[in-house]
Amino acid sequence: MTVAADRVTTSLEAAPVPREPSPLAAWFSDGWITTRRNLIKIKRVPDVLVFTTLQPIMFVLLFSYVYSGSIQIPGSDYKEFIMAGIFAQTVVFGATWSGYATAQDIRDGIIDRFRTLPMRPSAVLVGRTNGDLLINSISMVVMILTGLVVGWRVRSSLLEGLAGVVLLLAFAYALSWVMVFIGLSVRSPEVINNVSFIVLFPLTFISNAFVPSENLPTPLRIFAEWNPVSALVLAARQLFGNVPPGMQVGDTWTMQNPVQAVLIGIAVLLAVFVPLSVWRFGRIGSRA
Amino acid sequence: MAFLEAEDLRVTYHPRKAPVVKALDGLSLDVPQGTVFGLLGPNGAGKSTTVKVLTTLIRADSGRARIDGIDVREDPEEIRRRIGVAGQYAAVDENLTALENLDMVGRLYHLSRTDSKRRAEELVALFDLGEAKSRPVKGFSGGMRRRIDLACALVISPAVLFLDEPTTGLDPRSRLGMWDVIESLASAGTTVLLTTQYLEEADRLADDIAVIDRGQVIARGTADELKARVGGRRIQLTLVSADDLPAAVAALQRVGTGAPDVSGDGRAASVTVAEGAPALAEVLAELARQGIELHDAGMQRPTLDDVFLRLTGHAAEDGEADETEGRKGS
């Protein structure tokens, strides 16, 4: 390959000069550009999307047809009971992707490229979490449709049902920021998978997601009643009108006020992990 | 005042369960505008750390650095608006096409939508990527990736272009291609700071070279000046028969300023001498007297390898602190 010197000269003279947009305009522009990058990736590498849609379909079918015959929920159908649990489990695990992809971007060096450009540092992370919100939203739609096919129904109102979906996605979005922070802090993307396995499996399974917490042995019951995933599941279950009549949900404040608890949880996670992640982003590479 | 200057930069890494690493230990540089400056050193010498400090990726513990009068630590964003960075890891998004990568970088420099698109098209044409411009980078060869990476650094006309080991890992043909591009950029008046562990690369591209080792500049000058510091010339002999090697080494020993080196196959030997021509004549006369047949005999100026060995006491390939200077410094 040869590049003629005069062509390079002409090209450099013709190079555009960067503008200096207002901070707010720059932030929105940077956020959109990095979001778009992640959307293109979803389109071009459909593995993630396939996994995040096929897995929930399998879970819905598995629990609806394999377990529903054996697990009796007094006063309710197991299919109706389980659906909020599957939704919550899926979006909680979906948030892991944010951490994995962030760690992968660091390894690939693309984060260093971003950090040498005059962009808002937080925009990279906003782009990441936005892209993952979209993936989680698609998973939700797929699960809702599959759920409706197997006989799940929202027993409250359409509005409350929507509120439940929004709450699940908002919680997942907040969790994405936690995962982004972890992704910025670990040495390799593989660590994220281990962390999520060790932390998220107990959180989702020692909860009221798949069985009523009242039947659990006492130590596990106490854990389940304080478990934030339980609050999320119960909040969604209430909003969907899927709580079996007479079910003992637990005496903790989080179980008595699950929607408020989840909203507070979302606010706290965002208030802590958005600034923490942005701070961490600025310090990548300053450790050995 | 130099266009790019760094004074007494110090960076210390504190790896877990390992001794503290002084990646930069009082490094100072000054690069005049419109020149190509080569930072030469082995793995772990502090080249990448220097580039990371100057490109705002990490902060130095102490010392200061300025580009065009702007302080790197105090106003990193103003620095980022003016620099272009291309690195050994070819930091482009694999899933985006060449055009999409360039457009993304353009938009993040806050070029307008149309400027960014037009510039992306110009650069793929300039870098001979026209046919591949709409394919994801994933399928590109190593040389093409480096070109797209370099193109990303030229979306604007950078005040300083940083090239961190631009040809590491490239095949010889791609390396020559990359050298051509960098030479074109240099002749177009771009200020370039180049790091390399290839002595030949610094020799060919850089106007001025700083040899760094263990986080410090240990020598500074043009390639010729550095070679002159080693002094003298090198005499090389290639024998027809390896049996004659002891006699040849003995002849070289008599004229050399140090011990002769013997090459791998046992038929070539060389030595550094103070005065080239008389020494070569003497060696040739001695070998002719003994009836020793030669394939080749010659005299050459010392290479930068010799310079490095002389200055540091160890060879340039010596990567003892390798692990301290990875991608994230991990």
C-alpha cells in the first residue's frame, strides 16, 4: 500500500475541526453515539439476543409444563405464580451482560480509544446500559408473549400490568450500573460470569421467585424475606394481580411494601453506582 | 519552548502481591513541532506508560506535561480535542464496519453529521480500505486493522499523533506499508510521537530518538548521533568453512576493541573496531596469509541494537519487566 505524501497533506488540511458543543448537547450526542454502537452490535452479533430470548422462552415452558403439575400453590395456578419470578430472574441475569461487555471493551482497547476522545466519560457507560435496557426489554416482550400463550394472565389492570413490567426493567437498569462498576473493576470478563453465578444464583433461587417463601426452612425464609429479588418478584406479582389469596409473604418491611422497597432500591443503586462507575472509568489503567 | 514537553514524570504501579513498579522514574522529553520523535526501549521500559500519561489515559504521580502549552493534567479535555492516538492493540470496534468506526470517532470528536461522514469516506479512500469499507472490522487482516486504527487517529488533523508500537505484530510487508504511511504523515508536517521496540523502525522514521530504560531517558539524539556514541565500526566476516573460525576470531581479536561475536551457524564473526578501514585491511591480510577462504567480508556502522546494548548493558529484546506494562498496566 502506498499513500502519497501530497494526498496526506491535502487530506490533513481538509480535516474538519472539532466543534465545542454545549456540555448538555455533547452529553446527549455522545450518549446516543455509544448507544448506537451497541445497537449495531446487537444487530450484527445476534448471539446475545438469541440467548436472551430463547432462554426465557425455555424457562417459561419448563416451569409451566414440567413443574406446574407437581407444585401446588393454594388458591392459584403455578403458571400465574411463577411468571413474575421468571421475569425477575431473567432481567436480573440480563444485567450481568453490562458487566461482561464493559470488561470485554476494556480488554479490546476500545475503552482506551474512547478515553482519548473529547467525549463525556459517562456517555460510554450510558450507551452500555441503554443497549442492555433494550436487550432486556426485548426479553420481556418475548416472555410476556410466551406467558400469555401458556395461559398466564394479568389479573389486575392493564396499567398496573405495565407498571410491573416497567418496575422490572427499571430494577434491571439499576443493576446494570452495578455490573458496569464491577466490569470496570475486574481484570477479565470471565470474572464477571463467576461473580454473577456466585451472587445471583442464590439471590434468585433463595427467594419467593419459584416457590412461596413461607414453605422454606427458617434461615432460608429469613434470607428470602429480606432478599431484594423477593421484593422485586412480589412487587411485580402484586402489580400483575398474581399473588395467591391468603399467601403469607413475610413480615419484613420489604415484603409488606414491595413496590416502595424496589423503588427505593433502584434510587439507591443508581445514586451510588452511577457516580462510582464514572469515577472508576476515569481511573482505568492507573493500577498495575 | 517545545511543542510537546514532559518534565520529570513519575508513575508508580502498586500491583497486588508484587513489589512496587516505578514505570516512569523521572522521565523528561521535548518534541519540536513538525518532527517525528521516537521513544525506543524494550518491553517494560515505560514507553506505553509515557504515551498513556501524554494522552490523558493515566495521571502521573508527579511531574508535568504540556502539549502546545496546554497542561495534560489540568485540562485533559482540551488535550483530547487535539490529539490522535493509534496503538499496538488496534482499538477499533470489531463489530462495526470501517466506515462506522470512523464515523463514530468523528461524532465523538463532535464533528457535524455530514463532516463526520465525509471524513470517514475520505479516510477509507486514503488508506486503501475502499473495498472493505462496509464490512465489519472482524474480518480484516492485521495490516488492515492497523490502517483503520491509524485512520481513526486522523479523523481530525491532530496537533500530535501518538503511535504506540504501530507495527508490533505485523508481517514484514504490512510493516513496510505502515512505514510508508508514517513517512507520508511526517513529510506532511504532522508532529508524531512514536514508540517502538524495533531499532530499525526508529532509525528509519524518527528525526530524534530517546532511548528509555526503566522509566528514564538514558540517551537522546538522532539515530546517527546515537550510533556515533557507540563509536567506531563493525567488521564482519563470513567464512567458507567453520573449521577456520578460531583463526578468524583470533584475527578479529587483535584489531577489535572488545571480544568478537560469533553467529549461530559458526561461520560468521564480527567485532567492533575503532578505525574501520585499516583494521579490515589488516584482518584480510592476515586471513590471506593463512590461506583462509572467505564468503564475505565487510564493514558497517553499528546498529541501534549495539547502541542499546552499550547504553543499558542488556539487549533490547530483554523483556524483564514485561508484565508491568500490559493493556491496563495489568
